[in-house]
Amino acid sequence: MKNVTLIKDYSKLSESNLDLKGGKIIAALTGNTDFPATVPSLADFTTVKNTYSANLVAASSGDRAAIAMKNQDKDSLLGAMRMLAINLEGLSLGNQAKLAGTGFDLAASGSSVPAMLAPTGYTLTDGLNPGELKSTVKGVAQAVMYSHEYCLTQPDEDTNWVTWVTTTVSTTFTDLPSGTRIYARVAAIGRKDQLAYSDVLSRVVQ
């Protein structure tokens, strides 16, 4: 029987997708009874990931010090992901079902899955309070999670998106600058890291 392992190197991911991957791992391990205690702990890994997320946004300003800090935090996140994947493999004792529920990619390919459909019916509306926007999309059958994403400038291929990874089709962006036009989208995420994006919408924050 082939030994099932996890992919441990995510250095080839774009910086925004690395941030997305870290969020997916946190979501998958939160409340996961198969892995009640890990090394690093879920709390410590979350701190590393959130620090990278914050500095990824800060680095989008082009400030050299912020970019240097972001690069340092990227290395820390990659190292934490590698260490966590090794620990999860040991705890799982080769159980493929448990490994598939970690948020990491399986190194051994499994059965094929249908192509992921792009989310439809995307809406971006005012939240209940100033500085809030509600992001909502219709559910996608194959999706296990959704990444609600926004940026403060007209997006292009180099845009660093702020991501909110959830298991729900709706979330509320908070602490947004009033009077600023926000650009947003939603990605449906499948079991084998299939990813499909909605259209990009924009709205001025109240």
C-alpha cells in the first residue's frame, strides 16, 4: 500500500495564495477532534499566519521596511507549515481520511473530482455599521470553504488581496475606510484545493 503523505513545501505559491492556504489549514484544524494538540500548536500557527497576513497588506504600500518584514514573516509561515505537516503525519498514523481533513494537500493523488464551478449571484452590500460591507455568494455544490477577498485599489495580477476564509457563503468585512471604493470577490474552494472565483464587484464604503 502506498504511504500517504502531505505536501510540505508551499514556497512556489503566490504570496496571496500562501495566505489563503494558511487560512484553510487553520479552518480545517479548528475543532478537529483528530488533532486536538499539534506542534506547533494551532494558536501559535494562527499567530504566525495572522502576522504574515497583516504584513502582507502593509507591504502593498511599497515601503521597504514593510516588505522586508513581510518576507521574514513569509519564511516563518513556510517553516511553521512544514513543521506542522510533519507532526500531523505522525499523529495520523497514515490514516488518509484524517490527513485529508488537515487543510494540507495530499502528496499521493486520490480519485478525480468534478471541476469546480465559479460562484454566481455575488452581491456586495452595506453592513449594519459604518465601515462594513457584506459579501454574499450563492453556494457551490463542490465547495468546502469560501474565501471572501477585498482590496483597496483597482485589482490587477499583482494585487495582494485581504482574505477571509470561512465555511459560509456570506461574511462581513469590517473596519473598512469610509468613503473608499472597495473591490471584492469570492473564491469557492474544493477538497483538492480546486479554486474558482466570482466576478469582481466594487462599492463605496459608507
